[in-house]
Amino acid sequence: MIYLDHNATTAPAPAVVEAMLSVLTGCWANASSQHGPGQDAKRVLVKARATVAQVLGCKTAEVIFTSGATEANHLAVRGLLAAARLTRRRVLFGSIEHAGHLKLARSLTTAGVQVDLMPVLADGTLDLAAAARLMGPDLALVSLMAANNETGVLMPVAQVAEMAHAAGALLHVDATQLIGKLPFNFADYGADAVSLSAHKFHGPKGVGALLLRQGVPCVAQTIGIQERGRRGGTENLPGIVGLATALVLLGDVSQEAARQTHLRNALEAGLTRALPETHIWCQSVPRLPGTSYLRFGRLAVDVVLQRLETLGIAASSGAACSSEGATASHVLSAMGVPDDQALGAVRFSMGRTTTQGEVISLLSTVPPLLEPLMREEFATAP
């Protein structure tokens, strides 16, 4: 199988599984317990936290372990908002945030919080001028993804941080797609809080973290003594060790990013050369190294994915499916892409396991498979 859905999830690295298994079998006590086994578990937890802090460029006190990026996002948005002054009851979200994060945005409105969405331009980049107009003295928080999960477009975090802080607001960044794919250092990052999830960089599912800049007030959403009182609940020690191990295994992120960029560019060039009706979104703006978002002429995405499956190629759709049919990607809709084009969106997302041989294989098999279908669709179009 050629797996091209790394933005959705990645396979746990063998070393990660081994490290987790060691904890599951040999260090399973509660890290909050005072007896010997509990203190052994606490030492493992302390070491893992130090590793995470070192790799991500933050202080150990700034690491809050969570069940994943979703919980980290909720803790950041709800916790920072709860700690804000009563005169600041407005939050800005990006209009192309992950669908789950936009559900959080909608839920805030029922609690009397004003939520505004920052629009994007036709190329998928944030409309900075529009974002600037939304800043104001009643603003508590800006929540923005670092890189879009569909298009791979990178968001201007530094500029938004400057605008938010000038308005007296805080900035939370969902870096779920960025960390592990591009260099990251929290100390130099403009955000006050950053969310991440281990399964995006060959760690386990069910564990993540919120990096919260020291001194920034945040009200806990689950009460307990763990995580310095900021996130209650017995720590998922095997998962935390898996997360720390996965971060260490990243090594030189810049070198890997350059490799994936080369593979992505070769894939896109080969596909457009063999299939001229192929359209690639956001190709001219900064993107994640291995993300390619495209449509094959007028072909519906379900047709494309079914054909790719016959070749053993795993990719993903930009459409949301329900019992009532497919719905165009909210990301493409925000970019002004018509539904008839958006419903053909296919995402190829490469990763560390993607090889040059796989790209060559894809370029030799996909065009002959799709070209007759594209020709037929073109011939029957009104």
C-alpha cells in the first residue's frame, strides 16, 4: 500500500511502541502515589516532560499533557477565556480551522461569547487586513491553526501574534499539523499557547499537550492535582513516554522537510504533465512540505478515491460525507471555490515513510487509470 494520508494520522514508530510497552509492563504505578513504584513512575513522567520541553524549546513548567490536540484546544480556548477580564468577551477564530475546532467556536456563542471568524483569501492565506479590523479592546483571545490540515497552507502566526498582543489579547495556535513537519521552538514562537497531538508525528493516539507560556493565566477545565492543577486526571504515562520518544525520533526536521518538498513537487509536476486538467490548490503560497490538495478535472472525489484504492493508494477527500450526500469542504468554500469544483478535492499528504519509489510508482499508474475517466467527463460536460 502507498499511504498518502499522513495529515490524518501516522503509524507509531517501532521505538515508540517499544518504549510504551516498557512502561505498560514495568512502570504501571500511579505517578501521584507516594510508595516506591509510584515514585518510579513519577521519575519517568518527569524525564518525559523534560524531553518534551527540550525538543519543543519550552520550560518543563509550560508543558501540560492532555488526551490530544482536541482537549488541548478546548483547555486553551475555554481556560484562557475564563481567565480574561469580564470586559473582554470576544474571541477570533480562523474561518478554516479544523471542523471540530469550529464546533467549539459555535458552542461558545451559546454561552454569550461573541465569536468572529477571520476570512482567508482565494489562495488560502489569512486575510491579514480583515483580521486587523477585527482586533479591538473587547478581544480576549485569537485562536488560529499554524497550518491548514487540508491545503497545508501556513498561517502568519508572527503577524497575528503582534496584532493580538497590541490589542491586549492572547494568541492560541493549533500546531497539530506543523509540529513534526517543520522546525518549531516555543520560546521563539509568538503564541501564548500551542496545541499538539502525538499521533501526527508517529506517536500514539490519545495523548497530546498544551504548551502554555509561563505566567499566562488559564482556568483548568478538569479539576485535579495533576499537571500543576491545570489538568486533572491520572497521567497517561505510556502515552506520554510515547509522545516524548516520537519527538526525539524526529531528528533534523529541516532535512526531512526538504526531502518531502522535493517529493511533493515531483508528484505535482508529474501529475499535471500527464493529466493537464489536474488543478492544484494553493501551489503558489507557503505550504506544509508533503501536502498536495488537488482535483482531477471534473471527476468526483469518490470516483477518484475508489480508483486509487484499486491501486493500493490511500488518500483522503476534502468533502464531508453524511447520509444526505457529500458536502463541499468548508476550507475551499471559504476560499471562494464553487461547490462543483470543491466536491472533487483530493488530498495527498506525504510523510516520513513516503519514498521516491512510491512517487514514481504513483506517477506510472495513476495517469493511465484516471485519464480515460477525465476524457469521458470532459466529453459529456455541458
